[in-house]
Amino acid sequence: MSFKEFIRPTLTKTIISLIILIIFIPFIGYGNGVMCVRAEGCPSYNVDKGTLLGYTTDYFKDHVFGLYIYKISFINLLAGLVLSYIISCLIILTYNNLKKSENKSKNRQIQNG
């Protein structure tokens, strides 16, 4: 497999890349909008570096609505996009190699039959 084939975008690579980005790459900051300064029992909830999956689970957790995204780290987002795409390319490459070796072993069994 050449480098061009490795990097060439496909639907499968794009979907895997987006799943990795949503689950693992922290690039947003979110909270409930309440800011407290050393107050006991303050209902403040803020996450500086969170993932989209973390945001959605926190948003619907205990039926507490009202979390707002207040920061997007574009450097983390860009690095996450690149990293997740490279990981998805490696996953597809590994899958194709395993499938190819499995087909070779089946062909050998048929020939030796």
C-alpha cells in the first residue's frame, strides 16, 4: 500500500475518525454558567478540557439541562482531527492486512485440500 492509498479519504476512515474525535479528543470547555468565588455549596460546574461525549453525558445526566459550551480550543481540535484520521487510517490498514492474510490461508487450505 502506497502512502497515497494510506492517506486517501474514504467514508469508512471518515466515520471512524469522527467517532474517535467525539469520544477521545478534548477540545471544548463547558459549564453551567455559574461562577463562584470560594463559596460553600455553590452550584458551579465547569470543565476546561472536555470531549463531545463528556458534554452530552453531562448535559443529560440527572436531567440537569443548561450546560453551555464557552470555549473551543482550535489547536486541540485541529491536532485531534489529524491524529484521529491517522489512527483511523492505521485501523483500516490493519484490518485490510488481516483480511488479506486470512484469504491467503484459506486459499492454501483449498489448494492443499
